[in-house]
Amino acid sequence: MGHIFVSYSHKDKDYVHRLADALQSEGFEVWIDDRIDYGTRWTRVIEDAVDSCDVFILVASENSHKSEWVQNELLRAQRKEKKIFPILLSGDSWISIESTQFFDAQTGVLPNQKFYSGLRNYLKRHLESLRNIFVQSWPVYRNDMIRFSVNYPIGGIIQQYGNGVVKIDMPVVGGITLSSRKFQGLS
């Protein structure tokens, strides 16, 4: 499962830390900006974290509504077509998320199991669709001599050694854990 980016105002950090702990205890990988390593360019790190997230949680509050950074993170998430799960902590619903169902946390409550189930269901569908898109776009290596075929990532390099031995060097892509694999047919 990919990570969840949490966008919030630092004035709401107490709630956000409780939220991050709750999400992690539910098995989600959470990214919040207090986990940026010293010496890194934090603007670039935030861009990368938004770009690579699978879900974007907006903790909407009067504080975060006034935050230029939160507004920028939300705009980037929308431009990158990230799935947004708003949590309304205080104030009115924002016009930019007005038509999106949100979790009402105005009393300081953490999300309920329905919210977590919605996250899980979305992530499951999202990751399955990404996996299908990747694999369907991969070229196919076919060897009729050994009656074998396999999809391999774009950029993979095929080396044939004779006697049905084939090596495919694969680039590292999301969801792939092996870097190369040798296949040998049964003759």
C-alpha cells in the first residue's frame, strides 16, 4: 500500500499527530511534514511526497484555510488528480472541496471505521488499477521453442544464451521486487 499525505496547519498539530497515530495503528503508511530529515530542501520533499502519495488527507480548519502552504499542497494534489479525503476540524467547508464528502471532526474526534474502510477500499482499487495499467503496457517476451511468454517492464533488456536460457534485466518500477530473473525451458 502507498503512503497517505496529510496536509494541515501546524497550529492543528496536536490533532494531526493523534490522527497519524490512529492511521498507522490501522495499518496505513502516513506522511506528515514533521518527518523531513535535517539538511533537506523541504519544498522539494513536500512536492515529492504529494506527487507520490496514493491518498491526500486534508485536515480542513480555520487555521489551514489561512495557510498558503496547505492551499498550495491542495492545489498540487488536485492538479495531480490525487484522491482527497477531507476531515473538517473547524470552520466551514471550503469551496475547493465543497462537493466532496468529508469526515466531521469538529468535536476533535478521530475518524471512524467507515472512514478507514473507505481509505482501504480506495487504496485497494487504486493499486489494482495501477498494477493492471503497468502490466498491460509492458511488452511480451515470447519463446515458442520452450513455449514460454512473460510480460516485462518497459526498458527491460533481454539476453538469450541458447538452449532456451533467457535473462531479462528489469528496471526497478513500483510493485516489482526483483531486478533480474533467468528463465530456462524444459527440453
